[in-house]
Amino acid sequence: MAVSNAKATFSCDVKTVWDIVTSLNDYSWRSDLSKIVCLNEKQFIECTKDGFETTFTITCRKECERWEFDMENENMKGHWTGVFSVHDTSTTIDFTENVIAKKLFMKPFVGIYLKKQQATYIQDLKKTLEERL
């Protein structure tokens, strides 16, 4: 199992960050996605620009505090936890992914892949927040 954690603090209110991160309709700010398909209230599929699909099942949603889901595709399965905290006029996100590679040859690379994905996500989020504020 690979575990990856990313934290970032933004100079804006938690509601703004929450709304961007949890929106399944406005994903235009994500540089890695081509679309999100909502299956129902608890499940959605993210499609990368390469056409790769990952299914997400929401397991916890506490408004402006915590968002969690299980995720799975042909290469991995795991769990993602997002914690949102307020500090005066800023918001800190703390995102943790626990992933198990389904293919033996991928196990050594899962941690590196997760770190890269998280860095891209935070970079995209930072850019979006700067543009919207």
C-alpha cells in the first residue's frame, strides 16, 4: 500500500475552497481531466485527458470539513480523505490517499504517481483560487 499526503494553505474562506474541490459540475480548473460523469448522488467517474477512467464512491461528506471517497480503476484501488480547516482568514487542505496497486509491476511506482497527481491538483487549485479572488 502506498500512502501520500499533501497539505496547502490558501488565503481565502473555506466555503470557496470547499465549493471548488467538491464540485462535480465545474472541473474546468483541473488540468488533468476531460470530464466527470455523475452516476448518482454517491458515485462519479473522472476521465483523464488520456481517456483513463476512475470510479469514486463518496463515503463521507461533512460540509466545509471533510470529504472522503473510495476510488478504483483497472490499476489501483484505495481511499481518499480530504480535511478542510479554517485559520483566521485562511483555509488549509490536508489530503491523504491510501492506494493499493492491482498490478505487481506498478507497486514501486504508485507512491511517485500519487505525489505527482497531488502536486498537480494543488497547483491547479492555487491557480484557480488566485484567478477567482
